[in-house]
Amino acid sequence: MLWGGIKTAKYFGTDGFRGKAGETLTAFHAFLIGRYLGAYYNKIVNRKSRAVIGKDTRLSSYSIEAGLVAGLTASGADAYLMHVTTTPSVSYITRCDNFDLGIMISASHNPFEDNGIKLFNGKGEKMEDSVIYSLEDYLDERLNSQHFEQNLRSLSNIPYAIKENIGRSVDYAEGRNRYIGHLISLSVCSYKGFKVGLDCANGSAFFIAKSVFDALGATVFCVGDCPNGLNENEKCGSTNIENLQRLVMQKGLDIGFAFDGDADRCIIVDSDGSVVDGDGILFVLANYLLSCKELNNTGIVATVMSNQGLFLSLKNKGVYCVRCKVGDRFVAEKMIEKDYCLGGEQSGHIILSKYETCGDGLVTAIKIMEAICKSKCTLKKLLNGFYKLPQIHKSVAVKNKRKVIGDIRLVKMVQSYKNSVEGVGRIVLRPSGTEDVIRVMVEHEDENLCKNICEEICKKIIEIA
């Protein structure tokens, strides 16, 4: 059935549909997604539905945007284009401007040759699984190579809109501008006197971030702010922090913020060049919100990848932490379940539910600056009491991550190591939800043991793959 379907995971992972642009994710995929979502939401709202679309700076984002617009309007929905903007801005505008759905074209921290499609419901939250599953069924049916010609003809299952029912595309840059205004309004402090570095990953934040920090009075220095369609995340951004470290040290800056390609992540560089990841950010914000009596139920959400040191450090401050699966959607769901206002990932996805329904790197940066300004002390001082256990991370590229991670040889090896470190360490093995890799994390107070175990597990993965 068109609106039914069973759970699949062939196209959409933890953060949308992601793949090699022009290969595993094409403009035709985008067209089909637009066709389905336009028809689906028209039926749900019983009128011409409205979708708002943003994109990052990748060259391939333009053809994917065109495919989505063609599909949406052909099904009788209107497509509003925010152009180059951040993922959280699409979520924000979807919610605040009463759109029926939001779509972001981005592969986040992935290299420029990848791209992705992220979907939001009318509340600006990650789209419901039931819609994703039925959309996957639709894609699977239409993309079945054995019945390609027949499936092209069967597109009539979703009738093309005709006459006045045909959708239109609308320039909606005003939405992006309103989001910038929203960010500026969130700050309760002036940044005058602060020298701030920004690494925009040659991505979505390349002019938004500087506009915000300029407006708030900071003296701003930027890297990764010259996108050309081919250099997003290339030796810059939150996954390549060395660029920002050099900038902070060479210019004598007070602080630096690095974002990823679609600016839903933030990693910090302190004035001495040290890196503060999502765990450190959660520690600072949890203590700051606690001091302001704004930390709901005195707890936060972190993921299985967060360092055990975060949990122990916050426990000493009277803050309780709960873990969830990796993925900001799972963080958001657990926050709602526990009625917590703060959650995030070690990678820098931080959700402050008072302001956003998804991770927002710029909101994170603004709240960190607020904590610094209000407390009248440095970030280093705000990190007093935070410590980490040694933790090693590795990513191993594979062709079939589900098959490899389920291989009995790997399962037995990992279980054996888990038994050996039980009570004093942790091992987490998981398939990436955004790339064709298996991620390995080993945590133990003995750093050499961490390295050795991680290396052996990675060797086994390579052998099996």
C-alpha cells in the first residue's frame, strides 16, 4: 500500500539518505522522494502542502535540490527554497513558519563527493519512522532494476498534479535571514572584547556564523569560509580541527568554534589550543544550566560513545546522565522521555531543547559564550572537575557493514575482550549510520591496553571484510 509499509533500512540511516552523489544518491532519487512526500503530505493536510528546503555548499546539492523541487511540485506541493543554509535553520523555520515538512540537502561531515537528504516533520523534528519506512518501500518498488520500465509507468500510482493543483517553487531566503536574527536574539551578552575564531568547514555556516558573531560584537577570524562546491570539510571543520588550532594560537584568540558541513555540530578550541569535544561541552553546559536552575530534572542525555569520565565528573556535581544509541534523533527521543533539556554526542551534536529540536552548532557556541560571560571566567576554568578515561576510536571502511559486524568470528573476539575489561573498561562496536564504515571504540584506564585491543579488533574487521 502506498501509505503503509514495513521497516526497511536500505536508503535512510540514522541521519537521512546518504550516499555518493550521482551514484547511490542521484537527482532521480530526489525526484522520487519529492513525488512521494508531496503526495503524502497533501493527503495528510487535505490541501496543497508546503515544504521548505535548504542545502549545503556541495556542488551536487543543486541537482538534488532541483530533483526534489520537480518531484514536490509535480505532486502538487509548494517548495520554498532557503538556498545555502544550515540543517538546524531548516528545522527552526519548518517549525516556526508552519511548514508541513522540511528537507535539508547535506552529507554533514562527509567529504564533498557524498551528499544526503534529511527530513523533518512539521514540528522540526526528525521525520517519523512510519513515513520513512513507507517512503523506502516506494523507492524500492520504483528503483527495482528488474522492472524498471514497468515501474516508470507505475508512477501513475501517485497522479501528477494538473491545472491549478500543480505546485510552485518560492524563493524563501527570508527564512534564512530570520534564523540569523533568531540566533542573535538568543545571546544575553555582548562579545565585545573577545577575539573569536570560526571554522565553517567551507559549508553551510560560511557566512551565517560570522554574521552572528559580528553582530554580537566579537572580533572575528575565520577559516573554512571560502566554499567552492568541492572543498566542504576538506582539511577543515569539526572533524579536522588542526586548522582552527593554528588560527587560535597564531592570532592569540580567546576561543575558537569549529562547525561541520551543515553546522549541526560544534567542537571548541580553547585559547591554549586544547580541543573540547561534545563531552566537554556537555559538562560545561550542564553545570552552567544547573547554576541557573534551568537543568530539568538535574540530568542530561549522552550516547554510548561518550566517555565514562563525563558521567563520573557530572555525578560529582550532582548531575545524572543517561545513555542512548548514537544519533541525535535518539538523543532527542531520550530527552523527551526523561524530560531533560540538554543532551548530545561526543562528536559535537548538542541539543538544547529550550531553543531547538535538533543539534545546532551555532546555538551551542552562543550558550558556551554565555556561560563564559556570565561566570566571568575562562573556558578552562569552567572545565575544572572534568576528566576523561583513555579512549581510542577507529573507523574501518567495509563494503557490507551489517554482514561484517554480524560475523561470528568478530562477535566472539569482541565478546572475549569485553569479558576481559568488564567493570573497568568498555568496548563499543557499531556500524556507522552515515558512512560505509564500522566504528570501534575502546575505553580503559590503561591507554596501551586500549590501543592494543582496538588494533586487534580492526585487524579482524579488515580480515573479514
